[in-house]
Amino acid sequence: MDLAFTDEETAFRIEIKKYLRDNVPSDIQRKLLEGHKLSKSEMVAGARVLNKLGIPNWPKQYGGAGWTPVQHYIFEEEVQAYPARTTYDYGAALVAPVIYTFGNEVQKKYYLPRIANVDDWWCQGFSEPGAGSDLASLRTRAVRDGDHYLVEGQKIWTSAAQYADWMFCLVRTNPDVKKQQGISFLLIDMKSPGITVRPIQLIDGGHDVCEVFLDGVRVQTENLVGEENKGWDYAKYLLGNERAIDASVGICKARIQRIKELAARTGLGGGRLADQAAFREKVCAVEVQLKALEMTQLRVVAEAPMQQSGAQDAASSILKLKGSEIEQATAELLMDLVGPYALPYFSEKERMTGDTPNIGPGWAAMIAPAYFSSRAASIYSGSSEIQKNIIAKAILGL
């Protein structure tokens, strides 16, 4: 298999680089590079810049870019490396493919244009207390009441729920069957009476995730995607897309480059950290793993149309598993690099505004929060243990 890029693909990469340079606001790029939080308006503005090219993973008839899988890969790598990915877009990347694949025509006509223009901000109502990695054990109930469902329950670790206009939510609609067979996929307006959002402060000091309480929330039955009690199938489809994206090759490439640049400017023992053999060996070891991940992802991209669903599940799990490990390894290298200047703590408000006092080098302030945040990479989107189980079942037949 030839994994080299063609001349046309290389030219496409150059076009994407130029588009990002010409259109992504410099303040957004700087904040992302330094690890500062963005406001909702900045996240929306950045997402709209990217979506103007067409949504990479959508069919062209719904506003997709019409790119090949390799072009999609190149686009994501360049967006991550620039950096220009303002946030994880739960609308365009996750719920939209479920809607255009399993939704009805009314849902497609209403939601897809709004998602493409980022008129609505979406959050993901999957995990619950006691139902995270074992998602099928969820207990949030939806009971039919005429042309509505009455929804009762709680979701947790819901990213950006404090900003969200809509939530795509897994709910239990039949408690009397095998747990995977009684789940449905609902679209819920976050302005509905009975919804309470409570941000959770994480170890990095931020409030990126929330608890969401649903107390007698009335949801029209027309907001059911696909068939009732088939939501588990739609969730598996969605999570397969999410885990493949989570490889984050572009992000890790950009981190490695930044590590090298900062190490060349960091003094140690009368010399530079970049000249220390032990540090260089650690960087090289991570680079080798990252190159292997990149080659694996390119193979997955090339083989995707020919793979059966089980192989696709295993491939996305492999990418997610190794991608999260490398993301954590690069965060650890940055911590090695910053040393004691990682100790100062800054509030979320200070980080969002970028108004943080410099204690040590100006680039040091955000490295520790990014490191602590990266510890969740091997948990979200399905823990590493769950990914290993999927791989063992699909590939090893265990």
C-alpha cells in the first residue's frame, strides 16, 4: 500500500494552509497555541471560518465539502496543527452525521443548515453517574405522553453544556428488554423547562464539563431520531466517528514542534535543555510512536470503504487508544520542560482573557492546566480499558 501523498493532495494541503493563514483571526490562533480558553463567541467565529469550506465529513447534498477521505484527513491535520480547531464541534462532527444518516427529511432540513452555520451549539448527553464506560447502563427515562416524551434523569461530564442550545441525548424508552435494546436518541432543546446545568470545576481549574439534570422535561416525539429503541445503534455509529477523530495526530505534531522550539530556548546547567541527551531521547521516543500512529490512521483512511463494521470499530478504537496515550506523553514532555514554573495557578477568568501575570517565561502559565486536562484523554469517548475490550473482541475474537 502506497501511503505517500499525491501531487494533487500536496497541493490541497498548501491550499488549506493558505486558507487558515488568511482567515483564522490571529487572536484565536495565539490563544489556542498558548492554551488559553476561548469565549463562546470566539469558538463560534472560528467554527464558521472552517465550515465555509464545507463540512468535511458531510455528503455534498447537505453542505459537505465533497472531499475524499484523504483530503478530509489532511484538512483535520492542518486545522489541528495550525492551530485553528476552536473546540470540539459536537454539532457538525457528531450529531449531524446521525441526523443525515438516520433522521427524517424534516429533521435534515431544519437542523443541518443551522449546524453548518453554527446557529446552534450542541452538547452530548451520554454519560451518567454509574453509566460512563458502561454506557448501556444509563437510567435517564423517557416515557411517552401523547405527542411528547417526559424525560427524567441526570447526565454528567457533559462538555460545554453551559453554552449549549441543544443536546443530543440517549434515553431509556423500554426498561423491560436487554439494556442495549431499550435506548432511544432524542434531540432536546436546552431552554426547555426542567433542565438545570451545573458546571463542574476540574483539576485544571476550568469548567469545561457539566452536570445536566432533567426533571420532567417535555420533548416532542418529532425530536426522536430514527426508530424508538434503536438509539444504541446510532450511538455506536456516532462514537466510531468520535474515536477516529480523537487520534489528534495534528495536535500532537504541533506539540512536538513546540516542545523542540521551547527546549532550544530553555537553559539548563549552563547549556540548553534541547542539548540534554535524556530529554532528546524522550522526545524521539514519542515522535516514533506518533509516526506509527500517523501511518496507522492513513491506512485506516485508505481502507475504510472496504472494511466491515467490526473492523471499523476496532480501527477507531486503536486510533483513540494510542492517540490519547501520545497526547498525554506530549503533555508530560511540556511539564518536564517548564519545571517549577508549572506551579502557579490561574483562575478560569484569567485564562479566558489571557490576562495572566508572567511568572517565568510567558509561555509557561498554561502548561500545567493542559497537562492536568490531558489526563482525561484516556477516559472520555470511551476509556482505554473499553477500547482494549473492543479491539480484543473484533480482532482477537476474545
